[in-house]
Amino acid sequence: MRWFPAAALVLALLAIPSARAAENPCNTDRECHFWQTQGSGGTYWLVPHRPFHIIGNIYFVGSRNLGTYLIATPQGNILINPNFDANVAMIRQSIEQLGFKYADTKVLLISHAHSDHNAGAAKMIAQTGAKYAVMDGDVRTVETGGAADFQYGDKPGGLYAKAKVDQVLHDGDRIELGGTVLTAHLTPGHTPGCTTWTMTVRDAGKNYNVVIVGSPNVNPGYRLVNNKTYPGIVADYRKTFQILKSLKADIFLGAHPDYFGMEAKLAKAKAGGANVFMDAAGYQAYIAERQVAFEKTLAEQQAGLRK
Ligand SMILES: [Zn+2]
């Protein structure tokens, strides 16, 4: 009978991630379920993660697989990605755990208008009074609570609280606060206003270019061919790959920690040595791999239509 306890243990371990996620519903159970079926890593979106210092004035305050970044300045803080409603309390806790004040959140930014990155914006703005700055291509989606989204707008599970945008951004616009300058790069395709953020940090007397990737991914169900709600989607993705390849990323970050292998890097950091987030080669390899994946999906969809 020795096999029995072992089998029971395996079953118990298998049950852990989904049980944890179920304790932390998004806006609604239906929304959580919807998003967890849309791509990989969803199970970990609502699992808390310890906050930590990345480099310069940048801190990680997200969950296991949702990238949220606090950029601390003497004139208040910038926050990128409020994530789901259910993540807002975790983010607040992470900010306070690092010794910063949640009420000092002055500017709220997003990677793109999908609810795993922006559904909690209305709640966070109500709590902090932060000004919301969003790329023009995503403004309508944000302000309609997802109803204007080209892919998920007609799916009730993809909807969330509407939030008013205070500042409409365009490609190349800069957000300046307390001596920090963030540049908004329009990297469309994943959403029409998908934004990759860059900034320079100083560490041990040297400057480093930080890149926070918006998303180069084609979600399950995205139509690249004959997309009636987003006719320019293929040209936009191709433009995005060109832009992403041209960016110099000394420090590689992104909207989801699995873009840049955060857990593996944190494990490596325990051994000491150079900052593990300095990964210019890893950044270029990631973008190249994602471009191949995009072209493969496009070719498959085109072949499917020719059949
Ligand atoms: Zn997305």
C-alpha cells in the first residue's frame, strides 16, 4: 500500500495552483475563468509575489506572472500596470512593504488595454488620485471598460470597470516626474495601443537602458488574416518587431514576468554577482523567437484559408 500516500501527495500538489487562484477572484469568477483560458501563465496571475528592487529607482510590485513596476521619484511615484481588481490590494501591500506610500502614486500607466494589466485602473485611481496616461490606440478600450476591444469586446468575461484617461499618449511621448523620464513606444498588434516603455537608470556610476515590453504575442483566437475589427493587425505586428529589435535593452522587463524568465533570474540572483536583469542578449533572443512564432502563426492561418 506504499503507493497510496505518494499518489495522494501528487494529487494534492497538482491541486495547489488552481485552488490558490480560486481564492482570488478577478472582478468576477467568470472573468477569471475567461482569462485563465486565454493563454499560458493565467493560473499565476493572482498569486502574490514578494516585492523587490530591480535597479535604480525601479521596483517589482506585481504578482507571480503579472508585471507591475513602481518607479519611485522625489515627487511621487509612477506605477505601470494595476492588473485585475483583485491584484490592486496586493500591489498596495507590496508598495508599502518596500517602504513607499500608496497615496504617492501620481501617474498610472499600462502595457496595453487587456484586463490582466488594466482592469484595476478605476479602483487604483479612486484610491490614489493618480493621473492615467494611455496610448491613443487603447484609449477607447480603456474608457469603455473593454467593450471597444477588437477581440474581447463582445465577450462579457473580458469587460471591466471603465476608467477615464487624463492624458492621451502618442508614439515617442515622454512621462516626466521627479527627474525620471519614461518614453512611450507604440508597439501595436497585440492591441492597437500596445506600449513598450523605456527609461534610463543610473547604477554604480553607469547608465542603463531599461525596456519594459508591452507584448509581442498573438493570443489564442486572434485572427491575423481578414480581421474585420483590426484590418491592419499584421502590418502593426511587423512594425512592432522592427521597433523592438531596434531598442537597446540593458535591462529586460515586460508585462508578464515569464517574458524575461523572472523566476529563473531571481534564483540566479541568490548566488550574487551582476544584476540578473541585465540581459541584452536574452532580450534580443526573446524578440527574435517571438517574431518567428508570429510568422509561423500567420503562415498557418493563411494556409488554413487556402485549404
Ligand atoms: Zn494582453
